[in-house]
Amino acid sequence: MSSTRSTAPRPWTTPLGPPRARLRTPALTRTASTAAAAALALGALTGAPASAADRASGPVVAACPAALAGKATCYTGTDSHGAHYALAVPAGGNGRTPWNGKLVVHAHGGPDLGDASDPARSVDDLGRWAVVVDQGYAWAGSSYRRGGYGTRMAAEDTESVRRVFVATFGRPRRTYVHGQSWGGDVAAKVVETYGRAGGPYDGALLTNGVLGGGSRGYDYRVDLRVVYQYYCRNHPRPTEQRYPLWQGLHADSTMTATGLRARLRECTGFDAAPGDRTALQQRNLDDVLAVTRIPERTLESHLRFATFTFRDIVHTRLGDRNPFGNKGVVYSGSHDDAALNAGVERFGPDPSAARDLSYDSDLTGRVDIPVLTMHAIDDPTAFVEHEAAYRATLEGAGRQRNLVQTFTDEHEHSELSNAEYANSLASLDSWVRTGRKPTARSVAASCPAFDRVYGTGCFYQSAFHPAPYASRVNARPGGLRWPAMSAARERAWSRIPGVGIAP
């Protein structure tokens, strides 16, 4: 059934027919023409030649994730940049929630590493956030055209899948962009790049977002990389090829995540019971955690990022130029801070590399549409202080009026309560419809109605305000001023040929 091509449903003003009836429909001219129109629109997005349309396929009716079985009609396809995507429209009928005429465009996190677009990623995310479709919203999500780092590329592919949806189903009544984790940075970039007032986006929902941007948002992983090596001296070992730690890993290394885990275990016993660690392992672990302030339960995932994703950023995306630095950082919290600061590896960024990473992933704060954020206070991956950085960014641009931030007493990065997701979307939609800006308290107050449906809990802490970003992450020179990239600097850099990270 997943290979059966179907006539595309009509715009939202017309009820959608039963999915099975459409699945029995043979391939028709309209589907081909709408797919071609979408592909041509995507080519026009970046000036790609018309022949790029030949790379597009779909949308084609596909099996929905299990959580949406019988609730929606799902589609998959490939856009003109080679990015796989997934679409979903609530099925309606037989007591099921009909399409409310609104669209959520999703920006996924990561970044996933790999040379090609992952066809499973957008479908997996559709299943993971099935609550969006369950609430009556259509869904569009891209797997991006390739793996690896590239925030502007991911934002462009997110806008691309919106255009595919519009070319296929017609323009929705309202369109919202959602991003979680690194996808929060991607979605925030979508807002600044494509979300001008009167444009195609009406609002944004950013959840557990990496909102400090790329030039500062990974400084705690830079610190982890050098502090870990100071204590452990096994990444690399003295007998292995040497390389500067800002590379993450030398380009031709065959190290795997399993191998990295073994080295972390060897040095710190991080995944062993305290009684099973040696005294040296315990001291190493205590020092690494105290200095970096990274939770033990996510120590391995942060070190993976500071190894494999750093290698992707430095070697693959920036041509072996270094965007990171730790000169002047004073590390504290260890059993011997003087020895640590004297012995830790130090380096400064290549100015052109720092510029390119900043241009690609930093935010200017020029936000013209309502943005609602939700962040777990105990997020162990994207620390809640990222929200302080984002507020300071919008304040620096004079756009804080367009921001409402909410915080929850939750302890995970990858998933929050379904009741809270549904409530956040409803609060954002009400803000857009009525023009009445919600407060953290009013958002919390409306959540119990959704929890009666989902039973996943409402954990809002309305009085919480995060401490400044620099209270959690060692600031580099100039790192106390926000935005990290002003709109004027963005415009100036955009005139430099080849600036940024290539898609």
C-alpha cells in the first residue's frame, strides 16, 4: 500500500475522504503535476535549476506511524534537494478529529550524522509527535538533504517541506513551525529567515531548544573535551596519533561510539555502581562532572557530540578550520584547580571559522511573529540557561514582546508531556488568533484540560526564571553580550562569497 500513488486531497476547506478510498485510487495526473509544481517551487527557493525538479518524488500515500493508524492519511516523498519528508493530514470522520485547517512544520533535532538524507527520520518524528495530528493539525517534516551540521540548510529544507505541503494541499489557515533540541535553533532560524510579519508563518513553538546558537551553544562541550583529556589522557592515548582537541577526532579515525564508551568507562567508570569504581575512576568522574557541570547521565552523549559532531563541524563543514576557543577560561570545582588550569589544552578560534559557524547558527533576535518556548528545567542536554540566552537575544534586538517562555519540572531532553505539547500549541494558536499574549501562568492554567485527555501530566513552574547563560557556561571574550550575531553583522557577512556552512 505504501507504494500506491494517490490523488492529493483537496484544500482544507473541503473535508477529506476516507483514507482507504484514496489508497485504491490509481496514479492520476493531478498528483504528478502537484509534485512537479512543488519541486519547481523548491528549486526557485535557492535558485536551483529547473532540472532539480527531476530529483523530487511524491508525495505518495504511505503507512502512518502506529500512533496515527486510522487517524490520519500520511505521505512521504523527496524534495528537489534530495531531502526525504513526511506529511500527515488528520483523517476525520467516524468520530475522529478532522483537520482544523492549520499546519505544523517540524524541524528535527540532532544533527544526525551521515552523508545522505535519512528517509526514516521524518516518519519517526511524526510518530513521536503524533499528539500534534491528534489535535487536528496537519504535519510536515523534513529529514534534511544530508546529515551533519548546517542550521541554515536545515531551515531551508524546513521551508521547502512547507512549500511541498502548500503545493499539494493548498495554503493552510495558519502555519506554525516547531523545533526541539537543535531543531529549536533550526526553527528559530526559520522564524528569522522566513517568518516576517505577513509571511507564511504565523507563530513558532520551540521546545528544549539549543537557543544559544552555535558559536556559544557548544562551549560546555569544548570544556568537556579538554577537561576529559586532562584527566583521562586516553582520547587520544599517548601512543595514538595526536591532533588538536578542537577537531573532536582526527578526520580518518575509525573510532566508534562503542569504542568511545569503553574509554569513558575505563577512565571514570561512569556507568558502574560507585562501589565498583576504583578510587582513581571516582576522582576522575567527580572532577569532570564538577568542572563541566554536565550531568552524569548524559556525560557520554555530550562526549559523543564533542567527538563526532565536532569532527563533522571542523573537518567536513569548515575545511579543518577551528571555530572554538578556551583561552582565558578559568576552570573551577576540581580537587586541584591550579593544576587543571595549568595543564589543560588551550586554543583560540580561527576568525573565519568562528564567523562561518556564527553566521550559520547564531540568532539575531529579529522576531516578528509570536514565539512560545517550553523547556524542562532539568534538561540534561540543552541546559535551561539556553532560554536565558534566547531572551537576552530578543531583548538585544528589541523584540522581547514577541516571546513567551514556559518552564516545566521535567528531567528529560528528548520528550516532554503530551498534554503540555497539546496545551502549548493551543496557547500559541490562541495568541495568534486573538492577539492576546499569554503569560507563563495562563499557559499553565490551561494545561489540565488537555491532561484529562492524555494523562501525561502538567509540570509547569510559572515562577521559574533561568539564570544567565554565563552562570552555567564559561563565557569567552565578548560572550556576555547578546545577540551573538547582530542583524547588521548578519547582513554584512551575507555579502561575503562563500560565508557560512555549505548545504
